[in-house]
Amino acid sequence: MNAIVKQHLIDPEICIRCGTCEETCPIDAVTHNDDNYVVDAEKCNYCMDCIAPCPTGSIDNWRVVNTPYSLDEQFSWEELPEQEDIATDEGAAATMEALEDEISALLAEAHKGTGGKPVAPASAAKPSVNLYSRSKPAIATVQGNLRLTEEGTGNDVRHIVLDLGDTVFPVLEGQSIGIIPPGEDAGGKPQGVRLYSVASARDGERPNTNNLSLTVKREEVGVCSNYLCDLKRGDKVQVTGPFGATFLIPEDPAVKLVMICTGTGSAPFRAFTERRRRTMPSVKGGLTLFFGARRPEELPYFGPLKKVPPQLMTQHLCYSRVPDAPKEYVQDRMLTCADELSALLKDDGTHVFICGLKGMETGVDESFASICRQSDLDWSAVKTAMRESGRYHVETY
Ligand code: NAP
């Protein structure tokens, strides 16, 4: 018999195939095929680096085994196998107990987010996660599907409202949900789950309604985006989640939020703004938004944003494709606001949230570094301290 091991596995029913685990793993123990993301038991050294960044928690699964499941076995799974009965002579039982203790301690560290991994804001409410899965989805009814960008711009971004009816589906601002598009993929398997940030506040599109909204851009070959953008009122949609335990709005009214986004990455910030507006209308100057789009006509929520009072939020709307105007990205505008941003970075109450295109991450980072150099701050140290105290959050795809 092989030695007993506690094998690290990924739950294929909850995993949304975002690839964060594979990107994070420092020793390439995580791999994937067209079906599943899996962990190679021969390589995994239990460093737990992949645990905190996983947006769904599907990475946090374990089975005590005599013989580890092979990669091929894991690739073939549609659900995790049950824990097998393991021989429980005295020696084996003691080994199992020791393994349980060791892994629990490592996981506790990983979930604390030490070592620069994501940590929730100290004042964030406790989120519910993974209440509904691919095998047990919630069913929502489409309540509305509104185009947010001007007709004829070629950039079709939708505000989609999903009514949860009597289903208990608690979400916090900053969390995401999964959508299961109908039909099968090219390999004849059910379509996988796609993730979208919730764009509404926790108490619904309007206060005290059991619904939520999404911001979805139609992509030319996007299976799920086209499915969602074509939905009509009354259509039923299979929903999983909620997901995400760290990119969450802080509840402390003294906290200042710097929100930096491109395109549909604005979804969580619409939720943040609504939450602040509903619960802290008298708080002045707490929100600063840097929002990049091609043109005003293609900026999601352009109309509603114009109505947000300047006392509630300072807005920096930046455009990259306005005819006869210089191209401006969010990171360019940040440089022109160096004094304002360095004052915010010096304030221990400031939280930075970045959401949108993967490509913006480097540019935003370089702008923060440049702003810090001008004001005798060390960006690398500031960022680490902010991360470790749950004040720096990035969600880019
Ligand atoms: P987009 O329309 O393609 O771009 C928005 C703006 O960002 C454009 O002005 C674009 O400029 C600019 N941009 C391009 N590269 C940039 C860079 N390196 N740095 C800064 N700005 C840059 O955006 P989108 O298609 O809506 O994409 C939004 C992203 O957010 C997607 O990756 C999506 O997956 C992600 N996201 C979506 C959600 C959601 O719930 N829907 C949630 C979280 C994140 P040019 O094109 O003119 O260069």
C-alpha cells in the first residue's frame, strides 16, 4: 500500500476555469485541458499560494488517499469523488490526523492572506460564497436588458437585471456570480460557467428587491456574452455563486475609495457607488473614480454617472478614441492627479480597487510608482502594506 496523502484537488463543479490557480502556482503543479483545471499530486508542495486568489473557492478541496488521483482521472471528472474509506489501523489513523492538522494550519495561514495575498477590507461584511453550483444552480428570471452604449457604436454593452424570486441569493458589492449558458461546447460537454461582477447593491437594483444586475459586453465569438445580451424579459437563466471573498466594499464610512476601471470593469464600482449613496449619503469626498472607455458614447453608465453629485464622487472619465483628441488611458489621468493621489496613498484609510482589462494593471502600477517617487513614498512598500491590510484589490481579466 502507498503512504497515505492528503491530495489537493479542484472541484470541477464550482471551478469557473479562470486560470488564476495555474498562473499563481510557483512550481507549475496546476495544469488544465479543455475540461478541467487539476493539481499534479507529484508536484504540489502544499505552499497554498493558489488558495486565496481563487475567486470561487473550488481550489480548496482535499481527499485523503492511498494512491493519489492521476491527472487523467482528474481531467475526466465532472464532480469530485467522495472521500474513500481509508484503512484505519492505529498507525494510519494517527497519520491521517497529523495530515489534517498540518493542512488545516497551512490553510488557515493562506486564508489569512499573509505573504501579499488578497485580504478583505477590515470593515467589509462577511460574504456568502458558493451557495449554488453547476449541478445545483439558482434559476433567475430576466427582468430587464438595457443597452448602455449608444446604438451604432459597435460596442454593445448591456445592463441585465436578473430577478431571483423567492431564492435566497445574498451578494455583497464586489462579488461575482456565474452564468451557465445553455447548450454544449465543441466537445459535446455542457457549457462551462462564466463569471460576471454584480453591478447592483446588496439590497437589489432598487432597495429591497431580490434582484441583481450585470454589465455585459457582446463579444464577437462570446458564447455567454451573446446569450446574455440576447436575453428577453421573462427568460430563465441558470446562476451559480456568489463568488469572491476579498474584493468587497469596506463598510467604514471614514474609508476613502479609489476606484480605477476600464469598460465593463465598472460593474463593481456601480455597486460600490450605489451602496455608498444609499447608506452614507452625507459622507463627502469618499469616492474617487478613474474610468476609461473609448468615447463617451461607449462608456457604460455615462448617463447615470453624470447624475452622481460631485460631493459624493470625484470622476475622472478618460477617453482613448475621441476624434481629434489625444488618447488618454486611466493611468495617464492618474499622473495628472499626482497630488490628490499621493495624499490619498498617505492616508491609512484609503482603499484602492482596480477592475477591468488585464493590460491596465502594469500601466496603473507604473503611474502609482511614479506618483510615489514624486512624493518620497516607496510604492512597492506602500502597495505591500495596503495589500496586507486589505486595502489594495485587483480584479482584471
Ligand atoms: P474596452 O472597451 O476594450 O476598453 C475600455 C478602455 O480601456 C478603452 O478606452 C481602451 O482603449 C482602454 N485600454 C485598452 N488597453 C488599456 C491598457 N493597457 N491600459 C489602460 N486602458 C486600456 O474594455 P472592455 O472590453 O469593456 O473590457 C473590460 C474588461 O473588464 C474585460 O477584460 C472584462 O473581462 C473585465 N471585467 C468585466 C467584468 C464584468 O462584470 N463584465 C468584471 C470585471 C472585469 P483602446 O481600446 O482605445 O486602446
